[in-house]
Amino acid sequence: MKIQIKNVSKSFKKINVLDNINLTFESGKIYGLIGRNGSGKSVLLKMICGFYTPSSGEILFDNVNYIKNKEFPKNVGALIESPSFLPDLTGYQNLELLASIQSKISDNEINDILKKVNLFEEKNKKYSNYSLGMKQKLGVAQALMEDPKIIILDEPFNGIENETAQKLRNLLVEEKKKDKIIILASHIKDDIINLADIVYEFDNNNVKKIN
Amino acid sequence: MKYILLNDLSFFRKKFLKKFILYCIALIGSFNVLKLTNGYMNFDIFYNTIGINYSNDLGSIEKLLCIFNILFYFYLSLELFTKELKNGVENIFLRINTKKFIINKLISISIITILINIIIYILFLYLFIINKILISNILIVFLKNIIYVLTLQFSIIIVYMFSKNNKCILFLLMLFIFMFNNRILINIINTKIIYLILVLIFILWFIVMYFKKNYFNLFEK
């Protein structure tokens, strides 16, 4: 699988956020996007997910342009910006409800992903009682639970304690071995640099590869 | 469907319930003012209170109530419609196609609107029962009212979708309502239900088609 970002520019109200970006993301690799807040990382992730359209250029998934076809890309699990769940339901019930949309996974698989993100013990707590880190873990869990081929995580380690962050890093390495495309974005270089195979830095509307 | 409906009900309970209670209090207060002004209590006063008995002969309180009711339903539908577009978009839109989403969303808005109207009608019917006033033809009025309110709500959703391309459209619509209100406010009691249903079906079809083709404009800030 391959995602190609071809000559993509994006501007909002005449303010240029990304200018003529060319990137390729391939299966079996972890990609890191780093850059200060507002450098355009999240905008690119939203364009890949189909939530924003490029002002010019195209984004191809195995040569399919979903945006042109007015569709969201298939097989993508994402957490972009802050997680959003139903406050009155427990963590488990929230995932169960989301899983019911596609009915692709069983209750056991929901429990498995909760164990993998270190949230199993708190799965029966109401979401409104979750800490910031627990909310983030649930957001990561919803992105990964249906075994998507493309995983997109924006600031995945936000508010997560070191032990779980390391567990998540190991989990992402395991996911990479399943021949998935994993794209992580963070404004903290250290979060990404040791995990990613390829790192791109976003600055001044442009992107450069730094390893 | 389950996800969208539960999400909307949760939103309604957390963020809209107090506003709905205030709306009901305002309706009952207005109803009592109209009752005192007229010196009697009948169903016309109730219909005027909920803004479905419009005519050019109405007083300014009744006309204001028509506008007030419309604005309440506009606000409710826009809040419910834009909720998923603002937060946690990846939760839902990477799991469901746009057509299925918009159909489920419209059903969810309809269910909440029907529940709201059931509560309002029960509230007022209770007032009529304790005052020993005979209730008649209420079911057909209720149905017409629901169709009218849904038509209004879905119309403002269309305007909202248009306004994402051109911001001034929303402002122009509000101006239109206030300047030419008798073209928007209609007398539901005297309108044949079949016309209301046909208009509603057309609006539903239009929303589904327009959303499918233009959904991406709605995510952009």
C-alpha cells in the first residue's frame, strides 16, 4: 500500500499553511511528522483522512483519489487533535458503540486493545471520570481497534505516562510488522525520533526529510 | 444509527436540556399571557403559543411567538447537525459513508424533535384536562406540527451547508425571516398535510444529495 502526496498546497482564507508538498508513505514503515504547533502537520493529516481538501495537488491511496471521488479513504484508523467520546458511557461502552458501526470486531478484540493501551483496568469507569492520559489512550484504542491498514496518530503520547508511552511505542512497532502505514505527528521531537523510520520536519509551509 | 442517536441524546441531555426547560417555561408563560389577554382558554391560544396558527390578523405577541419557536428549532437542529463536524470527526466519518451518516443524522434529529413535541403537547394537554376543556383533532395537528418543524429544521441545515461556501447567506436568511416573516410563517392548521409531506420529502432528498457532494466544505474552519 502507498499514499502519495503530490504537489499538495493548502491555504485557509488566503493564508498558506502548506506549499507544494510531495511525500510518499509506504507499508511497513513508521513515519514521523515533527514541527511546532501550527506548522501544518495536523492539516496534512486531516487532508489524508479526507476532512480537508487540498487547495491544489492530489492525495492518492494506491493511485485512488478518494477526495476526488467524494469519499473518505478506506481502512484508516486515526486520532487527530483531542479525542471525543460520550461522557456518560464507560471507556469500554464507547468503543463497543463505535465498533457497532462497522461490526467488524468482537467484544474480545475490544478487550484486547484496551489491554494493549493499558486501559483494561479502567474500562468500566465513565469517560467523564477519565484523566487526560486515559482519554488519550482510549483515543488511540479507537484508532487501532479495527486493525486498519493505515494508522494516523496526532500527538499520540499527549498526557500519557512514560510506562504506557513505551508500551504504545512497542505496540506501534508490532503494528508496523503487519505491513501497515503508520504516521505519527508531534511537536515534541523526542516522542517520534527514535520510533520513526523516516522523519519529516514541517516549517515555514514546507517539509524536509531529516533522517 | 445507534451511535449517532445515543450521541445526540447525550448532547441534548448535557447541553440542551436546560435551554429546553427554559423554552417550555417561556411557552407556558406566553400561553398564560395570551389566556389573560383573551379572557378565555382554547386550542387557538395553544396553537398561537407554539407558532403554528399564523395569520396577518394576529397580534404582535403571537407573531413574536412564531419567530421564537422557529428560532428555537433552528438552533436545536444546527447544534445537533454540526456536533459531529466539529469534534471527533475521525470517530464516525472513517467508519461510515457520508450518505449513511446524513440519513442517520436526519433520523436522529427527527426522533429528538418528535420527543420534544410529545413533551410539549403532553404539558399543554394536561393544562386543558385540568381546566376540563374538550380535546379534539389534536393528533392531526400534532402530525402537521411535527412535519412543519422538521421542514424548518432541515431548511436551516440546507442554509447552513450553503453558508459554508458563502458566509453572508446565513445573515441574509435571518434578515429575510424578519423582513418577510409572513412568507415563512404559515398557518399549519389550515394547510393540507399532503403538501407539508411533499415539501419535507423534497427537502430531505435535497439534503442527502447536497451533503454527499459537498460534505468536505463542512469540516473546514
